Amino acid sequence: MSAPPDPLPLAARFPPATRDQWIELVTGVLRRSGLAEDADPVAALSSTTYDGIPVRPLYTAADAPPVPAGTPGSAPYLRGATADGPTLTGWDVRQRHADPDPARLRASLLNDLETGATSVWLVLGEAGLPVADLPAALEGVYVDLAPVALDAGGQTAEAAAAYLRLVGERGLDPAEIRGSLGADPIGLRARTGATADLGLLTPRPDHPQLRVATVDATVYHDAGASDATELAVATAVGVAYLRALTDAGLDVDAALDAVEFRFAVSADQFASIAKLRAARRVWGRVAALCEAEPARGQRQHAVTSAAMMTRRDPWVNMLRSTVACFAAAVGGADAITVLPFDTALGLPDDLARRIARNTQSILHDESSLGRVLDAAGGSWYVETLSDQLAHAAWDGFTEIERAGGALAALDAGLIGDRIAASRQRRADDVAHRRAPLTGVTEFALPNEPAVPRPPAPPGLDGGPLAPARWAAEFEALRDAVEAISPRPGVYLATLGPMAVHAARLGFARNLFQAGGFHVVVGPPEDLDGAVACLCSADSLYSADAVTALREAGARHVWLAGRGDYGADGYVHTGCDALAVLRTTADLLEVPR
């Protein structure tokens, strides 16, 4: 079949649309939704990231950054660290293993490698497998074919020695060994308070493909860092490692090749895509200033965020991880780890590991993401966000450098203060449900069945940057409420027909069930309990209705809505839901 002589003019018969026309149409819709006449419709639809970057509802060519995105494999590396990216063999599917039992770990590790994984992230020491059991765990694993990334915390030197000894005993060619020894002394200090021994960054010239250092930026993400702060700290730590490696005898080019970066990706799809792209641009700038020849991109290992994972309704974690994995692939990560959906509960089971593995297989093979370089490139929104994030990260990096570098800034509290500020802002958003967590702060499943898992080794802690999951405060409150039998309850008193009270009844039910409370619905005269919430329309609310509930025995009356009807408190969209639930728990004498 021959091609048509002329291209099909899909939009040629339509007049071009303008931004002003779009604003006019949007304004009409928002006016009908209650937007004030003098309000700016664009501002009404805009938001701001935790880095203070504005996110507008519409981006066009007029918003394009002044610096061209370039091409994959060339500066500024927005579009990829290499010219071919993952399109030749696909990205590296890296599975994390932290089981302290060598037999169990070996079985799950081999199963992963036989069914889709292409490399191994092995946690050793206090938070995982004892270093002495490393040979037993890797028995039958072809480490020259499946790269191993070590993560041994305070036992990095011992783990590296054991791994290299195993490689030597097997008679393998050192030049063929890939992976990482995982030395991250500054990250270890941030997490545990241990002394940052930069002497761990020992060059391995006889293993040219084996990376010595891992800049684990998930340490800062898990502690609450915003995207720009995560990139800024990671860049500063990377520069500290470059200095240590060059002081140890490596030239700049070899030192750059000896460092790998590990970033967290979350269910905030576009932010995660932009973060990986911006990270490459910032690190490319560092390499250029170091006069690296030839210039090179950043080696990235993306991990689905542990902070976003929930213990409650953990099945929803599969949705979060799928979006995060998609973002990592589109963002151009070289290696991707999808944490199993039950990670926050303990050691993952076979089903969870399989789903995590297959998530990548489906995105890579069936969705063909592995065949496309920089799929988000050219999006005015992604290009703009990547540019703004890169500038914010560079500003943060230079601030850390002026403070004496990553280690000095960490010890002085500069990094901790920056992270604490964004952590508090996110916690406030979660508490007010502006950043909803399905299954936890929204749409909690009453009488949720337990998902038992064997306990995982305790994570590394004791340092200035403690990890915190976003759902932890809601889950702790719900655990306390559900530990009481019979379950403390809240009475939802409805006024008027269902058509009138249904919306606010649904809102209140959703709210109090997020705290684990047993919810009873009925008219005010059938009150059963010490805490009640009045649910209806404004037209039926009155101070008399609140008084009637108190006279019926309610010690505290909430009211679903806004206004001044003499209630003890009001619940509505945007209220501090966590404070409401904690107050209710205190009223019902729930020990916390």
C-alpha cells in the first residue's frame, strides 16, 4: 500500500487556539463553581511544590526553558545519561533483599533472577543478612552475569572484602564484575550518627566496572526532604566522594565512574520524572566544572519511595509503586527497584516479590517503555519543571558547599533544618488531607483483615535524619483505637431525608473510620455514645439540634460543615483531620 501523497491535515481546518481563549472558557466553568468575580482563574488552579516551585494548569511553547534539552547522552543530560539509554537491553531490574536468613534469602534471590530480575540489591549487617553468611547466600548466583549492589551500612568494609574474596575464589575475571560496593559514609552518618569514614572510598582499579560509592539520596527523602533538597544534598555528597576518590589517587574521570546515585521516586509522577532529569543536569554541570573528558552522565538507581508505603490497606501500595516505577522508567533511570507492597509490614512474601518484579516486566515489555528514550521530553510542563527543579537544587547545593560541604552542613544542622521544614509541610498536608493517602486518610477499610508478615530486621537509626512514613501518625492512632474492645464509637446523627444529609454523612463516616472508630448512624433521638457528629444541610442546622444531642447524653458534639451553631467542633474539607481524630480518641479515653 503506497503512502498518501500529502500528509493528513488533522488540525489544519481549525483556527489555532490561544491561551486567552482557554482562560475565558475555564473562567466560565469556575464562575459556575463559585469562583469570585475578581479572582484569578489561573491562580485558582495553580499549586506550589514543597520547593516553592509554582505549578500552573497550562503550559505552552511560551513557557519553554531557555536552555535546550539537548539529546540523549550529551550535555545537559536531561534526556538521558547515554545515547541509547535503556533501549538496547532495557533498564536494570534490581530486586532488594534484606532477609537475615541466608537460606531463605538465597531461595528468593534465585527465584527473582530466574523470573525477571537482572541484578541484586543486597542489604547486609544490622539491617539485613550477616556479612559472614554472604558466600552461602550467593551460592549458585552468577555474580559476573547478575551485578550485586551491596548495602552494608557500618560493615561496608567487611562486606566489600567478603564479596571480593568470593569473586577471587571463583576465579572470575575482575574486569567483568559489575555492581557496587555501596560505600556511603555520609549517608550512614545521617541515618545512624556514626563517624563518616571517607577512607571507605577505596579505589578498585582492578575492578574497572565495579562502582565504589553509592550516594543514597533515599536517606534524605525518607527523612522528609523535598525533591530539590534531596538533589542538592545528593549532589553535595557526590562532590565530597569525588574529592575523596581523587585524593586517593583516581583521576576525575575514573572518580565519576566510581559513583552511583540512588533516588526515591514516588506516586507524584511528573515530579519524579522531573527529579531524575534534573539530577542528571546538575551532576552534568558538576562533571563539566571538574573538566571531565569526555563528559558523562549520572548513573541512577531509582527506588519506589519507602516513605509513601502504608501498613494499612497495603494492596494500594501496588498502585503507588506502579506509578512510581513508570516515572522512574520515563525519567531515564538506569536501574529500578520496586519495593514489594508489604514492605512496611515486614519481610515480603513470594507474592509481593513477584508483583514487584512483574510490575517492571509489564511496563518494560508490554508497555514498551524500554523502547523509548525520554518519553516525557518535549512536554512543556516536564521541561519547565525539570529546569526549575535543577535551578533550585543547584542553589541548595551551592549553599551546602558554602557551609563547608555535605558533612559539615550535616553536622551543623543546615541539612536537617531544611529537611525538617519540608517534612513539617508534608505532615500538615497529610493531616489536613490535602495530600490524601487512600486506605489510610481516605476510604479506610473498616474491620480490615490483618496481613501478617515475619518481622524485618530493624532499620538503621539513631542519627540526625530519622526516616518517617507519611501514613505513620494516622496508622498509630488507628492501631491504638482498634486495640480496645469493644471498639470506641462515634454516633453520626442525621437530620432530614437521605438526599439532604447523605453527602455530609459520607464525609463524616470516611473521616472517623480513618481513625478506626466504630461508626453508628441514626437520628439524634437515638443517640448511642458520648461523642456525636451532626450531619445534614446548613438549612436544617440549628443551635437547638446541638443542644438536643447534649441533652441526650453527648459530651462532645462535632458538626459536619462550617458555621456557628454552638457545636464543640466542626469537620469539613480542609480541616485538620488528624487533630479531630486525636481529640475524639482523647474524649473516648483511648490510651496513646
